[in-house]
Amino acid sequence: RTNTNMLSLMREYPDFKYSQSQPYLYEELKKMYPAVYEEVKQRVLEGRWEAIGAMYIEPDGNVIGTESIIRQILFGKRFLRKEFGVESRTVWLPDVFGVMYTLPQILKKSGIDYFSTVKLKIWADTNPFPHNSFWWRGPDGTDVLTHFPASHFGKNLDAETVRQHWRDFNDKNNVGESMFVYGLADGGGGPTREEVERGQRLNNFPGLPTGKVDTVENFFEHLEQRTENLPIWDDELYLEAHRGTYTTKADLKRQNRKAELLYRDVEVISALASLFGGERMQEEINEGWKLVLVNQFHDTLPGTHRPEGVPDIKRDYKTAFQIGNNLLEKASQHIAQNLDINCDMVFFNTLSWKRSDLVKVPVSMTAGAPIDGLQSQTYKGYTYGSARIIPPLGWEDRDVSPVTEGQKPIAAFEKNTIETPLYQISFNDAGDIESLYDKVNDHDVLTAPGNQFQVFEDDPGRKFSAWDIAYHFEEYQHPVMMTLPWKMVANGNLFAVLRSEWQVLNSTIQQEMWLYKDNPRIDFRTTANWQDSRKLLKVAFPLNVRSRTATYDLPFGNIERPTHRN
């Protein structure tokens, strides 16, 4: 509808121009409505229809992983270049909920000079963002020319909204120009005929700033000539609102990350397989990646979409995992069949550095026997082995051992205290970790009970309940009751496992705590059968570390953030 509306207006108004992002939408238009697509393509060639965005869709700006950012740009720019002959220089993310600090360097290295978003300027609930136009600087010192429109996209183009937009524009003196984005947004439709008529009158309308209908990149190219007095913003673009989008519909975020990791492994293993004459898989890999990229849309991955979209999202992830797992199996089998070895199993390390870790195979493959040459242990249908120093981007071959291996328990558990070679951990009557003593570093890890489940009221208001966490959420906390005391359910050569359960309101929480013989990591594998709405579940680990800042991981970098409130 939006596309046909815009084409109709272009036939009626020769000077009308329109901008539309997201190559994915053009790709779908080409498949479903080829005649409409061909007319759009002609308008792009005429310079009246701006195909913009550089990214495949408008993804979330914080949750997606490193490779996903690159693929969004790669797939987006590749489509625009191939179909329209356009080299997009702008990343257009008007509706995202903040953007990661490392993006400027990624954009510049991808041939992108401009960036625009809007919510930080108009929706921050704590500190007003000070600029509309500025240089956004990343951690490596890379600058990208950035503009925040002074009003939300999707506004009506009329005298009052234009006047309000100019009133709210901060850079009247040092820049003097702002971008006003109009046209029906949520629900689609684009600019109306009335708005086109008003747009033609903006240039000389008494009492209003001078206006001109133009494209996004023309705006930025003009702005680029006025950068001598622009300020610099050297930090992440953190939206002080919509904090719930990092946790709402957590399963989608887990699926996304699992898919990102899967497709990295597929590409590594398929590249290794090609050294042994394996067939090229890139076309199938790309099709799987596209399903992952589409569901990184800024209302899909954050969990702020309509419930009606859930079946489509689940279907896409299911297909993406099927494609990825099939390709991984095919490439792995090809390598194993072409290695000059005779063995029962091959373990691959897809990381770029040597790795020592637990490997696991179904008991059906080993008949319950240990893995030859590795200390082994069986638990819940799997045989685990302690693999030592698998080379980077390499593999290690192993056989099933003909000798049954005895088990030497690594842990002792009595009177609510478990002791391993690395830790001594005590639990209180509520099931929390009362103390966690690190033997190697002679250090008490916690200052107060840890692994403590906390459930709060989560009712920020009906309009943005999926987006926001209320600032006062900590005022009321629901009690969490342990229903199954900690019990040791595994204890062998490699690891020990404790299990416990809790009840809160109508929901139950089950957890396994994994402790290892010679790995200092502790894993908490938690499953919640959640039957309550408008509740916020957290788990607390008050660490015995005094630092006013903490360093957080980002794609291609990291950032320091404060750990305290003033």
C-alpha cells in the first residue's frame, strides 16, 4: 500500500520525493509485486525515490552481535548496489532504543558516512540529550556525522508541527537546518496528498521557517558543509527509557544469539571443508542468515512486537536452525571422511585460539564407555570428556575407550556446604549462597547472599509495558520460597552438580549449579515455569569488589559504565 501510494503521488506531483529504507522490503516487493517493484526501480533511477538505509532491515542497536552488524550492512548495501546502482552512505535507524558505542568505526569501515536516529532526543526520561547535529565519536576515535531530528518521525506535515519542530531544534545558531520526517509511520501509508500540497508551500509561508522537500543524503551532504562548529559526542547513544527491551521475550534474544553462533560455526567448518574439496555452501548460508537478520528488527528482537507476529518469528528461527544445522553436519562429515585417520569421533574447535574444555557426546555413541585418552563422566544421557588444548580452527580425533573408567568424586557436600578443589560454598536456609570462598585466590567472593532470586512488580503502565521498567520497581518485592533443598545429583571425575527448586506466586524455578574440577567457572542452569504476568525476575550476586566502574563487552570493543547511583 505504501509503495503504490507513493508511486501515485509521484505521477501527480513531479517534484515529490520519497525516502524508504530496508532492502528486505524491496526484496519482498520484488518477489510479491514485480510490476510495482519495476516502477519503484524506475523512480530510484530518476532520483525521486531514495532507497536508503545501508542495513538489510532497521535492526536493534544494542542486542545484536558482532557478525550480525556486518551482515546487516553487507546484505543491505549489496542489494541496493545490485538492484538500484545505489551506494548508500547513511545508516537510518529512527526508531531504535539506543545504539552501541562501537558503531562509528564499523560504519566508516563499511563506506558509511552518516547516521540518524531520533528517540534519544525526544524520549529520554532523565537527562535531555543536548544536540541535534554532532560528530559521534567511537572508542577508536572514528567520527560519523550524526543528526537527530527535533521531532518524532511520522508527524503530520502542517504549520503547527513544523513550528513546534523548529522551536525544539537546538542548533538554530550553529547549523540552522534540521530534518523533518513526515508521513504515516506505524501501520504504513507514507505522506498523504494533503501533506504533499503543504510541502510545496513551505518555502515561503509567513511565520514558518523556510522549508524544502529533499532526500536524506542531500540533507547530510548540505550539513557536511557546516560542520566547523559541530560538537562531539564521545560515548554510546544510550536511551534513558525503554530499558525493558533488553529482557522482554528473553527466548527470542536467546534464539538470536544461538543462531549467530551457529552460523559462525557453519562458516568456519564449511571453509575448513573446502580445503578437503568440500562444496561451496555460501548461498544456503546467506539464506539462513537472512532469516536471522530479519528477526533482528527493532520491534522483533526487543520483544515489542504484536502477539500476532510470534508464529512467523518462530517459523523463521526454526527454518534458520534447520538450514544451519544441516550445513554444519554436512561440512563436518566431509572433513571427518577425508581425514587420514580412523577414529570414532572428531572434536572441532571453531575459535581462533587453542581451547581446553568439556566435550560431550550422546551415550548412544559411547555405550556408556569413557572417551579414550580423556577423563570422562556420564550425566543425563551424555558422556563428557575433558579435552586438552584443541588447536585454533582445528580438531582432535578420539576413540571410545575399551577400558571402563572409575569415578573419583571432585566434591564433598554436607550440612549445606559443598567443597571442591577450587571453592567452598555454603547455603542459607532460603537456598541462597551464604558464602563463596575462592581457594585459589584466598578471596570471599560475595558481600551478601548471592544467587538470590528476586521478584518485583513490573507495571510501568499499559502503553509501554513491553518496553519499560518502572523507576520505582524495587519498592515492592515478592517473597521467593525454596521448595526443594539443595541436593547433589552428580559427582564424578570432572564436575559436580547440585539441584534445587523455588516457588514464587504461581511460578516455579528449577536450577542446577555446576562446579568443575579444574575450571573456575560456575554454571547456573536455570529453568522457570512462569505463570505470572507483570512481574520482573532478577537474580542477585553482590560481589566483593570495590570499583566505581565496570567494563562491559560490545561488538568489536568494550565500554566502561558506572556501577553506582548518585
